[in-house]
Amino acid sequence: MTSVVAPLVNTTYTANFTTQYYLTMQANPGGSVTPQSGWYNRAQQVTITAIPDAKYRFTTWSGTGTGSYSGSSNPATVTINSPIRQIANFTRNPVLITIGTEPDGRSFIYDGFTYTSLQTRSVEPGSQHTISVQSPQPDINPDKQYIWWYWSDGGAQTHNIYPMTDSNFTAFFKTQYAITINTTNSTAGSVEPSGRKFYTEGDTLQITARANKGYIFTGWSGSINSTNNPINIIVDSSKTIYANFAEAAEITFKTQPESLNILINNTNYRTPVKINFLKGSSHNLSTISPQYDSTGKIKYEWNSWSDSGDISHNITFTKDSTIIANFLTYYYLMVVANQGGEVDIQSGWQLKDTTITLTAIPDSGYLFNEWIGTGEGSYSGNNNPTTVLMKSPITQIANFSKILPPPILTGIPDRASDIPTNPNLRWQSYPGATYYILQVSTDSTFSDTGKLIISLQTTDTTYQLNNLVNLITYFWRVRAKVGNDITTFSAIRRFTTINATIVVQTPLMNWASGYKYQINWTSNNLSGKVNIVLYTDSMQKRIILKDNYDNNGMFNYVVHDSILQGKLKVDYCKIRIESYLNNIVYGESGNFSIVSGTLPQSVRLSTQIQFPQEALSSTYYRLVSLPGIVDTIKIGNFISGKQKFDWRIFSDNGNPDNFLEELSTSASLKTGQGYWFIKNGNLTITDFEMRMPKLDSTATFTINLNPGWNIIANPFDKTITWASILHSNNLQFSTILYAYDGSYKSTLTLEPFRGYYFFNTNNLAKLKIPYPFGWLGQQKVTEDIVWQLQLIYETNGIIDSNNYLGVAKHTSFDIDNYDQHKPPMFKDQAYLYFEQKDINSKYNKFATDFRPDLGEGQKWQFMITNPQKQISRLIFNNIEQLPNEYEIFLVNPNRTKPINLRQTNEFIFDPTSDINKFELIVGTVSFIQRELQKLIPEKFELSQNYPNPFNSTTTIHLKLPESGYVEMDIYNSIGQKIITLIQKQLEAGSYTYNWNGTDNNKNAVSSGIYFYRVKIDGIVKDTKKMIIIK
């Protein structure tokens, strides 16, 4: 509102306002309100009206705010004293529901109350109510009842309803009647269903009567009268029904053979069939004869009834029984003769199981060829006349052929021998042949069918036989089929199969009872399996250990105590491996014995091992051990004196370096292990009680092994052969066992109290040692060595002789049976070895070096270690084995000219260092010349002495590219000549010289600086300085 004023004096203007409040009008579902929401002055009275929709009615006002109204008056008045909200509430009008049953008068339950008449209720729309019926419900008639069928609204028998409109709810019922079903005699039979039960009106009920054994159903009584069984009834009222039974005879009808037809009271039955008849009733039995199977080839003719009646007769049944109609079976024999002949019998019916003889009669110019038969009992083949056994319908066709000349045999000549057991038989191709008939027999006439090996047809002109028997004569012939014609048989040829060789390995040891031994053999050209036979007592007793055994070369056998026959030993035993097919083919082992396997628990032993009174050198060490189970024995139990002064003992841990471990008096021994031992004075062990090791099932005792080298020992009381140990562990017989008595030597036996070195090439974790029940001989080692040289190294009383090189046929450049490792040595001892790091980088010292061939030439390098630098000698044996066209030279790269070992087989030298390298060159003259030329230095060289400074001896190397007069002098620091080391003509090559620090008068020089100078042909070539410190 705007107003214009023009005041002339001080004036106050006041703006007056009227207060208004907002009236919010709202209607819930089911109606509307007036007036609409809007602003009203304070204290103003406003009339409000609720207007319900169709099917709804007003219930209450809900008001908030000062002056609002809450109640059921309509219209109502509110006074606007604050903001007011008025809400009109409406509800649906009630609906009518009707609940009843069909048919009427059945009970129902409405909200927990039971009613039997139609009920009408007014309820709030959507309100929850429960309707239900009980089922079944009885009728005043006890044989009648009602069962609930369904509600008109599709609900369950008991369910909730939520009516929104006027509705009818009707429970529909079905009528049921009681049907009572029983038997007049419960012991005679039963009915299904049985007893009194209610069934729905209009349903069909099937009732079945079942007679017990010995009874027969005779009919229904009560509400129905019938003999039908089962019977169907319509449920239309209550009924009482009885099943009636009477005593019966159970008759089983059969035919022989089965499944034929019979007539009972003119009704056809296929047997077998069982039928119950009222006892004492009479019935007619008959059958049809003949009867035929579906093919028309089998005929059955009636022969008799088991009750002896005629084919058709009456019989009265008074008890259970079986009646059999017996028929004779006939099979049809169809006989056909093709062109070229006829058969002496015509086609027709033949009684089952009879034997019929047929003879094919060829026409002139024809030959009977074969019978072709079909059906069980028929015959196919060449026999004429022949017989057939009527086991089924048979068709026999006789084929005839024009007579043709025979085929010609080729391949194996007649009367040939040493023919393999899988030979190829050959013959010439016959013109127009469709197939061939091959026969092989051990009967020359081919008349004994039991000796016929094969008789077959083939389209080939060759056939390979398999698994023929060794050393047997075979006969063979061939004929050809040419279209419908056939030839006569060829001329008969014979051949004899090859003999087989069987080599049986003689046991390396005697057998002992109770233990398992492996039987080994090899065979060549042997056909089939073998028999394994043990002979005892000089072939007087034969014991088959296993017959028809696979020829796999190995069989394990546990020796039974019965073989000893109460004796402690059976001599002259042999193993025979013989052909299962022909036992005249066999191989035998050598003689061995079988002894008792019972061993004592302990044995007392004594020994003495020789040592000098003062054992100062390492060459006096010996390899020793204690036999038996010794794991609880301390070293101090059998050694007296002070360790390291009177004695020392070491074990070998198998390592390539630092392999020795010194043991004290408190250390325990290990069974089957040997030791390095040295002592001042002899080691004497008297009356030692050896505890016998327990043997396993193979008569062996097992000891532990390290990788690499092992010191092993004999754990038993008797000497063991090394070959028996190799055999028990499947090791190569070329494996060497080393003994030590100041130097290594190979040995073939292990004695008690001694130790032996063995290299574990196969990395075995354990080694089996067989008990020596008796040794039979050394296993022969087959080697393919073309030639070999023995290298013997000697120095300061040491003789190292087990060193070999050469050529072997089946060796290789990799490790094989010809490569033998060098056993360990004490660090102060000298020895020879071949270094082969490419074969074994860890254990690279070898005693042998064999090559597969020599070719134009080969070079062998070997090393000599000599820590004490003593004068040494090399000896080369067996130079004469080297083929004449080859030369052999020994080369020391730091020494004088090469040595021709064909001129001298020895070389004596003074070692210039701890390790000295040598080379053997073997080859043709041209190869040798080329290799030696490579040794000539390309230029002059004077090396610095070594060691420098030095105390006692130093070494100087000199290389000359060409020959000349050489002088090497040594001067002191003031230029005085001390000594002349060389003063002579030298060929081109490499040379090594030692100076021991003395002058020309062999007096030791003093410490200081010295010079050595070389002149060639008077010309100074080089001068070098060296220092002596004393």
C-alpha cells in the first residue's frame, strides 16, 4: 500500500497490519474436502466439509494447530488461531460374503466357528478371515461318507480369504461308499485290495484274487457273482465281496525239447507252462506232430507223453505233477554235388546226433577237391569219405576240380639243415591260381593229423613260419586252387631246423640252503620257452625248478633244505636250461655244490699285520679292518700305545681332496669299513671273537658306501672273492679292487682284517657282500683290447705299476669300463696318473686311458707327482704289442729331445717340480714328424729361474729354435764365474736344468745376487738375475 503525505510539523505515522494463518486441507483416499487450502485472518471461523467417494464413508477429522478440529462431525468448524492442518479420513463400505457347502448340510468352519448351514456375513473390505472344512465327514449311513473336493475360490482345505466385494464361498464334497473285500478262506488265498475301505462314487475298482499254493480261485460271491479274475466294479453303493478258493493241483506242462506247442482242452500253449486245475477234474491233452521251427529245417515228431497216454487223451489231475510231451528232433541234411562228381547219399531228414558218412565220387578227369560244410557238426576239408554229426541243420557241398599239374617249390632246398625256426617257404606262382593250400607236418606221409603243424589257404607265394621247434625235421607241400579246379600236391620237401645254443652261467659261489640265487643264461636261435632243471649227485637226481618258463635269461630260486637230504653238502650239482619244446636242446652250467646255510653266531679269529719297529715313512701305512659286526668296538679296545707317537689311524670320507679323517681311541669302528693304519711294531690280534653278520634272503650283508673312493672290508670270517661281490651288485667285472702294501696292487680277493680301495662309479648307496659258502672260480672278463702299454713309475722304493693306455674296440671318449680311477695317495707319496677332467671333473685322476682307435696317430698325456723330487724311472712294457707301422715317442716339454721308446723302454729323470707333465706320441712316421716339429720353439727363450729367491735348488728352462753350441755360466755379483751348467752342442728343443747353489768344486756358495748367462756359438743371447737366501 502506498500513501503520499506532506507533514508541516513533527508527525508520527503508524502502519497497521492484520495477522493471517495458512489453513492446509488434505483428504486421504476415499474422498475430497472443501474449502481448499489458503490464508485466513486470525480468529476467523471456517466451516470445513468432507465429501466421501462412492463405496466410501467419512470416519473422522485429524487436526493439528491451535483452533483445529479432531472428531467425527461433518461439517465441522475451525478457528484460525495458528497455522492449521486438517485431514479427512474415509473407509470402505462393508461387503457381504456367503459361505456354504455342496451338497448342503456338510460342516464348515468360519473364523474358528463350525456351521452346517449357509452363512452370510458383512465384513470390512480386505479384512482377513479363515475358512476350513473337515474331511472325510460321516453320513447317517455308516457305509457312506463325504470327502472334501475343492473350494469355489480354488483355495486349500484350510485357507485365508480377503474379500473386497460381495462374494460366495462354497466347499464341494464327493460321496464315498464302503467296499468290503475278503476271502472265504484266508489260508487258501488272498485278495488285493482287501478289508473295508471307502472309495469315491463313480470310480472303477479292480479286484484281484490270488490263490495260495495248492489252491485255485473259483469265483466271487456277495455283492457280485463272477469268475473273472481280476474283475472291475463301478463304485455306486456300498458292497461286500468275497473271493472263493478250492484245493487245486499245479500241473507243469513241458516238451522235450522245450518251446513246442501242446493243446490243453483244445487251447494252444507254448511250453513250458504251469496251470492249476481243480483236484479231481478231467482235462484233454493233445499235440500237433510234426512241428517245425521257423526256418523249416528242424522237424519235431511226437514220440510219447510222460503219462504214457496217446497223442490225444484225457487225464484227471489229483495232485501236483509234471506232464512232458517227448519229441524226436530231426535236422535236414542238404547234400549238393557240384560239377565233376556226385555224392552217395541224398538230401533228407536225419535224426539228431546220428553220424552220417558221405562219399564224394569224382567223374572221370576230375579230382575231388573239398567239402564245404555249414552248420554245427558239418565238415569242411579234404577228407573223403567224411562224416558229419547231426548237431544242427547241415549243408554239405562236394566240390570237384579238373586235375592239374602241381606247383613248383622254391626257396629252402630239399633236405636242408640249420634252417631258422621262423623260415620263409616259397613256391612259384601258378597261372590263374586263386589261392594256395600249404601243409606243413612232422609226418612225411601227412596221414597223422596230430603231427600236422599247419594246413591253410593263402593267396601269397610265400609264407613265414614262426616258433618252430629246434632240431626237428619238417615236411611241406603246396597245391593250387585255379578257379573251380585244383592241382595235385607238389613234391614233398623236408628241412631240419637249426640247433640252438644255450650258455648257462656257472654260479660264482656255492649255493646255501634257505637263500635265494639268481640263475642266468643266454641263448641263441632258441625257439619257445625253457625248462629250468637242477641236477645233483653227478646228474643222478633231476629236479625241475620251473617248466615252460619265458626265455628271459634270468630266474630266482630259493634253495630248499630238502635238496640236502639231511647232508651238510651236496656236490656235483649243475643247472640245465633246456628247450621246453625239445629237451634234447639244452645248455648246462659247470659243477658247483649246495651246502647248509646255517652259520654260527660268532667265530674266534687271530692275525698279525707286519710293521717295522720305527714306521717313519708313509709307505709303511697299511689298509686294515676288523671282521664281523664291530660298530660297538672302540679303536682303543685293540690298539695300545700313544696316538701319533706309537700309531695313527685314518678313515676315508670319499672326498677327492682332504679325504683323510684321523680317528682317536674313543672312535667307534664301522662294520665293513677299512682304515689307513700305521704302527711302530707289528699289530697282533689274538683270539678275537667275531660276531657273525646276519645275512639277507640272498645270502648277503650290506655295508654303506660314500660317493667316490671307499675303503671297504670283509665282514666275514673267510676270504671273499671280489668277483662274487661284483656279481651280487651287478657291477662290471672289469672294476678293480686295490690292496696296498707300500704301493697299490689290484687284487681278486678280500681277506679278513684287511682293507681295500674301491671306486663307487655307479654311486651306490650300499654294497652287498655275499657270504663265502664256497668260491668256484674267477669270472672271465671279456675285453676287446687291441693293444695296451703298461706304465710303471719307480722312485725312492715306490713302485706304481697299475697304469695302462692303449686301444680297445668298444671303448669311447666318454667314461666306460676301460676307465679306472687312480686310488688316493698320501700327499708326500709319488705316483703316475692320467688327468681326465672332461670325463670326471671331481675325481679326475685315472690309472688308464684307452682310445677306440689309433687312426694316423694319438697323443696321451700323463702326470707324475713327486713332492720329494727324488730320482725317478719310467718303464714302458708291451711296446712289442704296438703295430709295426707305428712309432712311439716320450716327450717332456721342459726336458731334452723326445725319446724313441722302440729303442729304449726306460727313462730316468730328475724331477724339476712337484708335478711333472709327460706326453706319449703314437702314430705313423709322418704323424710323429708333424707332432715333434710342433715341439721345436719358434724363438730363443731363457726363462726366469724358479723359485727365486731360492734356498737349495732352482730350475732354469731354455728353449732353442735351432741347434748350436750352448754355454750357460753362473756369475757372482762382482763378475766372477762360479760354475758352468752347460757347455755342449744341443739340438733344437726345450731343456731344463737345475742348480743346487754350488760352485765348480761343489762348494756351497753364500747368500747374495747371482747372474746366469747363455751364449750360443759364442754369442751372448741373454742374462738374468737370481737370488740365493740361506
